[in-house]
Amino acid sequence: MTSASFTESMERARRGVGVGGSGKAPRSRRRGIAPGRARTLTLLVLPSIILVLLLNAYPVIYAGVQSLRNGDLIIAGDFIGLKNYTSVLTDSAFWASARFTLIFTLVGVFGSWAVGLGIAMLLRGKVPLGGFFKVLLLLPWVVPTVVSATAWNWLVATPQSPLPALAKALGFGNVLFLADPLLAQIVVCIFKVWISFPFMMMMMSAALASVDNNVYEAARVDGATGWQMFRHMTLPLTARSTYISWILMTIFCVNDFPTVFLLTHGGPVNATQTLVVKAYQTVFLEFRTGPGVAIAFLMTLVLVVVSVLLFKGVQKAAIE
Amino acid sequence: MSSNSSGSGFTRRGFLSLAGGVAASAVLVACSADGGSGGGSGGGGGNTLKFWNMPWGGTEFNPLDKQITEAWKPSSGSFKATYQEIQWANFTQTFSSAVASNTGPAVSSGGGTQAFLFESQGKIAYADDLFESWKSNGLYDDFLPGLIDAMKVEKGYAAIPYNLDMRVMWMNKTLLEKAGADVPTDWDSYMAAAEKLKSIGVYAFGVGAGAGSFTGSHILTSFMINNGGGLFNADQQPDAVTDRNIEAMEYVLEMVSKGYVDPGTVSYTSDNVQTQWRERLFGMGWDGAGLAANVAGDVAAELEVVSPLAGPHGDKGALYFPNSIMMYTNTPDQKMSEDFLTYYYQNMAPLWKEHTGIGLPPLKSIAETPEFQEDANAVKIINEWQPIASTWGAPGSSSLFLGVTKVDGTPAMDAFTQSIYSGQAKAKDALETLQKALEATA
């Protein structure tokens, strides 16, 4: 091979031109999609877009319109502007429900996260029958809520139920877990944590599994205590998963209907009435569609704001 | 390179046209009023009449009911009836969405106040002509007293009485004997019997007012009616704060304060209530006609219906629910709806004679059958409680109307009920709160 042909070959190789090629550099690929192709693709996805709009956007828009009317489940009613929103926002029962929804959500999110993270950390080490325990611990999440609610009702409802009987044996007297407003609120919140912690456990198990054990080994060599490792290593390293799980659990809690409705129906005397239960009762028991949908829209608005704030946390965690 | 040739002559443009056509067809079908399978014009469409019924009894009820329905042969024409069982879960949504989209039934049963809700929206076909025709075949006179009147609204009869749901007083005779208590006949003797039952650790006012259990609110209303009161005036407007109602609620609050009411009442579901009866912790209480059957076991044999109590002013009264069957304006043929119901009412007796668990019968001829007479408690309820019972409309009205949907299982009524049974409210305050809530949702 002559030096000229060698140089040419290297040049061709550098430019990515094979033997027998034109020797010209390949035309750089244009970014974007050719106009004709774009039209084809648009036509291809159009049916799906129409279906998605019909299935998702139409009901939301229709509900939005309903929230501005004074109709019921069958008749759309007259347009009354924002009157439903003002009547809802000036109703003390709405704010009582909002207050309990906030408590329910805070306890549900952070309680289930704390329990889930704790168990995930315990199961991270070598635990005999670890897989079996993981499956067992998933049961509260897997079992239908109607079954769980029935089981919890059996646990606490009557004075002869196991937990009231235990409380009495311990000298607490007749404890009426679902009849006392405060205790009913506590029971509902604990029930929510019990149902939700397996989800958190799985999320945090996955997050912990992605952390290299050598990091902990190095910290241990440097004399870090267990708390220091948890505070300065585990939490930051799992922050992204934590924020995502908080976002999801916030949505689950705010929208959680069966947990409350099956166990207490929002009682006693509305003590455990969350906003979603109130919205349901307003629409389907009082037949006042407008105010009920207005409550649902206000809930959505708050959820979007909270989710955005938490999502900023995810982005921050990703950068760090 | 050719981009639209596939060799088979099937072009991409052609494919897109086909796909678009299919999608458009699907969308049009989805958006059409009846979706094709709904039976054309709702109510059945064509020569089909849709009958929707609820699971009123045990597992035997709906199969037998379906059999009766499908055996209908119209007096003329070639119509046939189809049968659909509708579950109680979310039944309001089921009916509302079906009626709103014109895919609902021609004839149905449903919630006790359902007919009045749909009547207010112009969806109900009045039963006036049907009742007129029943005057000649004996069906009209066969109804128990007051039942047909309960269905009357301003423009006509909104529904036809179907089965009765009564709220009555029950006792465990064995426990009463053990406590040395007499069977009560009025409010004073009830209080005295309650005191004796308490001495053996048994509650005298057994009822549930927890998740999904509306019996507690029914019984409070029963006490108001028993005292000559009630929730609505003659103008069918809420009128809860009356002297008679206050007196009745003070009586219940006295029962609560003296420990005759189970403190768990505000959280008890119907299952919890039955458990308390089974555990012999309830010596007397308030429930539907099916309590003994639901409690079952040895205790069931000890349970007996008590005769209606006399109030402090000598009144007798109780709340009852005349559940109904209604006809809808959206029917393939109104005459066929009426023809079907005439057949159904003439042939529905087996639902009671075969003890399928449906509530009490609306017809005297069924109540007089030997099969029904076997149940002494049911007979007592028909003979003693039904004649003195009133609807939600009491004391102002003997009929039902749209306004009663504001008290039947609503959050306002729940909150009122729980505030009384928990003993945390004063009678007048609780009634005033209820009145305000009812006015706010009116």
C-alpha cells in the first residue's frame, strides 16, 4: 500500500467512509422529521389522541362545567358562576374535612414512610426467611381494602373486640375506638399507615438496594455512628425515591375513599370525614352535583400544588 | 425509495383511511345515546322490556324473580321482558347514569325514595292509569292500608308499593324474664324495663348508627313519630324543631345518659348490632323485620317483636319504608310496562311464600297465605305495626316526596343521629343543627 493510499484510507476511516464509498463525508442527518413523515405520524396518532381526549379530557371538562351549575345527577341545571365554590369555601364543614384530610395525609405519608423505611432497612441485612417476610409484609397492601376494613372493624368495633378487650385488661376501661371522635381519627390514620407501609417498604427497598455497601463500609471505617450514617448517607442517597414516594402517597391519601368510608363512613359526627368522602356524600347522597364537584376540583388544585412542590424536591435531589 | 408501495397494492394512505374510518366508527358508537347494546331507545327497545330489580332477599330471590319476570306473556303483541339484577353498591349512580343516558330500564325497583327523585326530573311514568285498571281486577283493593297513598305526588302516583321495610321493637324474651322485667307497653314502662336489664349487664336500646347503618336515624325519627312529631310539615318542608320532637329526643338522651344505650352505637354496623344480639348483650332494641333471621342460631328463637309503644301523649307511630316499583317515561311502550306490572303483581306471591328473604308483602292476599302466617313476628308486624306506621313525610304528609331524600341516609341525618346517641348534644340544639342542614341542602 502506498503512503498516499494509506493516508487516504485513514482519512476515509476517520470520515467513516467504507471501501468503495464515494469518499465524500456522509451528509449530516437532519434533526427533526421530514414534513411528509410528520403528517403521516400525526395521522397515525390522531385516533389515539381523540380517544384519550374523549376518555380523559371530556369528563374533566364536563365536571368543570357541572361545578358551575346547580344541577343534580340527571339534570345539568342552570349556570350559577362560582357560587358553588363560594358556598363550599364558606362552609365550616368543608374546612373541618380539609383539616382532617391534612392530618390523615400527613400521618399517612410520613407514618407509612417511616415504617416502610425502617422495615426496608431491617430487611436489607441478612435476615433468615427474608423473602418470606417481604411477601408477608406486603399483604396489607395486596389485600382488598374491603377485607382489611372488615378485619379492622372486627378488631376494634365492639367492647368485646380484641383491642378494646385488651385495653380493658390493661386497665384503660371501656375504650370505644370507633365511637369516640378522637380515637376514631387515630384508628383511621393508623389503618391508613398499616395499609400503605408495604408500598413504602418496596419503594425504599429498591432505593436502598441501589446504594453501594462500600459507602457504608468506608463511613464505618471513618468512625461514623449508625445515626450519622442514616442521617448523612441513607437519607440523602435515597432522597429521590423518598420524594417520589411522598408524591405518590400524598395523592393516594388525599384521594383515598374506601379506607375512611368502609371503616367509619366519615363518622362519628363527621370526625373522620375527608374531602373525598365529603365530595362523594354531597354528590351521591345529597344529590348536589355542583358543590360536590367543586370540592373535588379544589382537592385537585391543592394536589397539583403539593405535587409540584414535592417534584421540585425530586429535581433538587437529582442534582445533588 | 418508495414509501407508499407495499407490493400488495395496500397503500399507506389506504391503511390510514381505513384506520381513521374504524376509529371514527368506534367513537360514534361510543358517543351514541344507547351504545347499541342498550336496547335502542332505552327501557328495552324493540319488543323488549327491561326490568331491573334489586337483591331484596337471599340468594334464592333473584333467580326466582327472574323466572317470574321472563315467564311474562303480554296480553297482546310479542313483547318479552329481560331481567337485570342491580347491586345495592352504588345503585344511585347506576340508575342515575342509565336514566340520564336513556339506557335505563322501563320498569325497576330501587331505593325507597328513588321514584320521587326521578319524578322530580320528569323521568317517571305515572301509575294512575295502572291503578285505575287494577280497580277492576282486585289488585287495587288488595294493597295494605295507606300504601298506595304513600306514592301520591302532585301530578300523580310516582310508583307502586312493592315490599315493606318496617322499623320495629324487638326483645329477647329470655333476657327480660331473667331480669324480671315486664314487656313494655309505653315509654315509661320501657324505661323501667331498661333499668332492670341494665342490672344484668344488658342494653335495652340496641341499635346501630355506624358506617352504612342508617337504622339509628330511622329509630330517632320513629320516636318523633311515636310522639306525634316527625321531620316534615304539611307543606312538605323540614320542620324538625318542634316540642314533640324535642321531647322525643330528650327521652332518647335520657336512655343514653342512664346507660341503657350501648355506647358503641354510633360506630356499630348492622353486623356489629347482630353480634350484640347474638352475645345476648341486647335485651331490647330496634331493627327491621328480618332481625331474627339475620341473628340466627339459638338466640333467634328468643327474639320476639314487641307491640308498638304508646308515647307520653298516647300516640302510637313508627317509621316505615314502602319500597316501590316504578315505571319510566323511557319505555318502548307504556301499555306494555303496565301490562308487565299487572302480570308481575298477580304472580309475585312465590317471592314471599318461598321465603326468599324479601321484605314484608304489600298485598293482603300474600300476608294471608299459610306460608306467611308461619312467621309469628312478621304477622305481628303486619297486623300491629304497619297500620300505625308513617313515612318520612310525617307528620305533615302520609306520602313520600322529593324532600325526603334530604334525610334518608344523608350526612346531615347521620351527624344528628350520632350526636344524639353519643349523648354529646342537647335535644333542641341537635334538632336546630339538623334543621339548618336540611334547609341548606333544600
